[in-house]
Amino acid sequence: MVNQSPIPVVVNGAAGKMGREVIKALSQTTDMNLVGAIDINPEHQGKDIGELSGLSRPLGVPITNQLEPLLLIASQEKQLGVMVDFTHPNIVYDNIRSAVAYGIRPVVGTTGLSLEQLQDLAEFTAKASTGCLVIPNFSIGMVLLQQAAVKASQHFDHVEIIELHHNEKADAPSGTAIKTAEMLADMGKSFNVPIVEEKENLIGSRGFEGREGIRIHSIRLPGLIAHQEVIFGAPGQLYTLRHDTSDRACYMPGLLLAIRKVIGLKSLVYGLEKIL
């Protein structure tokens, strides 16, 4: 087997909670090399990302708020480069386009991209023949929940989704909940056909109603990380699927898999289940 050069990786949003977890995971791999760490927080500029992430040793990678110079550096490495993005819905679209323009493959955990933006990015990456992975949730357990929900939907006609996250999450509903609802809606049947005429005494109390009558409810509280319930109902029974995150380390196996897989892609792929 021919030894390949390590995959050069740039982490955007490196000083955030997810970003620091990514740094820890990358430091334990042998086939990836961290070449840049970007964060806009002025308090972190110039600090070593290894020390900031709580590693026992510095990594020799200072934090900067300049993305494009690091994309340029990554593009000049022997192996195809990857940008991991855990930033903010307001800037992730531009980050992806910038990375692709430099030939860098984005692996995106930031949610909040609109359908129009995803479609535009799909066309942009396809024209550039550049892989891109947009992953609403890197947890393999969540993928298994979604697959179980699709199976259950064949036998239940009523379902609602509840997603719970920490109160620092900027977008609602979560990308994971939206993805789950889309998977159920694609089953070709309508859910929750009303048997009475509903009236919301307080607007929004029944949550958001999406395609095929599927409702999503969002909760934001300190103390939560990321949680989702898919509740199916039928006369005399409830069937509840729930996934709970207690540590962000649970996302790292899926993230590292995505970094390795995106190198071989030629366009945008949405969802972890597509690469498992």
C-alpha cells in the first residue's frame, strides 16, 4: 500500500466548543495534519490552538481571523485539503464558496443554510468538480435514529418531532430535525391528518408544520447539548425514538470519516448517512 501525505485540514470556528473538540480529534490522527485554525473572537488571536483546546502540548498553529490565506496554504500541499466549518449560519455560505474557489473540500457542520443556498452550492461544487459534505449531525447514533424513524413511518400515520439544544444555538429548527422531517416526508404519505379543526390560541404553540403535515418543536435551554425525539402515535400506543448527546466527542468518529470521504467526492453531498 502506497503511503499518502496527510490530509491538510483548516478548522474554521476553531475556538468554539465544537471547534476545540475537532482540534483534539485531529491531534490524535496520523493521516491528517492541522494547517490552520480560524476564529473571529479577538481574545483568541495569536494563541496556540492546541493550548486553547486543552491539549498537553502546543500544536504550533496560531489562531487567526483570516480564512483565505490559510485556504491558499492548504491548496499548496501535496494532498487535497479540507476545511472543517463550525461557524455561524450568516457566514457559512460564503466560507464554503471561498474554500471551493481554492480547491479545498468543505466539511460543514454549521446548520442554517437555506434550500436555495444548498442548491446553489450543489451547482457550484459540481461545476468545480470539488467535493463538499454538509452534515447536519455527525453522530452515527442520530443516523440510526433517522433510519429507524423511516422504518416506523411505514406503520404509523401520526408523528411529531421535538428537538432540544443549548441556548447558544443560533438557528431553529435544527438542521437535524429538518433533515429527519424531510426523510419522513419523502416516504410518499401524509401524516397527522386532523380529526378536529385546530385553533392555536397562541400562535406557534403547535410548532412548525412542514411537508406532509409533520410538525417540529424547538426547545432552547442552558444545560442541554443536542437531543431529538421522534414520537409516533396510534390508538392505544406511542412509539418514541430519542437520541441524547452528553459529550461533543460523540461527533468525532463521523467527522473524521467525513474528512476522509470528501476527498473522493466531486460535488456536494448532504447527510452523514450518504457516506456510511
